[in-house]
Amino acid sequence: MAATKITVNSNGSLRVEGDFEIVDKNGNKYDLGGREIVSICRCGMSANKPFCDGSHKGHFEHEAVAFALPPKK
């Protein structure tokens, strides 16, 4: 399988693809139904959290442009 890749979409979700698993706060795995690509909600409006259902359209703005984080303290 491919390495995990996370794409920050402008005005939308985080697209996760490759070899990954998603767990809840207790470490329980979500059943992804064999999917190798999922979208994670960033706006908080999805009825299917933590997964994106498209509810952000027209209600969430963020221009996704990469930048360098400051050095670790």
C-alpha cells in the first residue's frame, strides 16, 4: 500500500489516502468499509463527523497554502 497522504483542501475537508486507520478517543477503529480514501470534516457542520458530508459548501473559508511551522520549543 501507498504511504499515507493528507491533502488540505481549500474551503473543505482533509482528504486522507493510502495506508491508514482512524480511531476514536478510546482507540476503537472506525469501519471504513474497505475505503482507501476518506475525507475528514474541518468545518464542524457534517452530520457524519468525523467524516465530511459536504455541509461546508458555502459556509467555510480557508485557502489551503502550505507554510513552514515555527521551530519546536
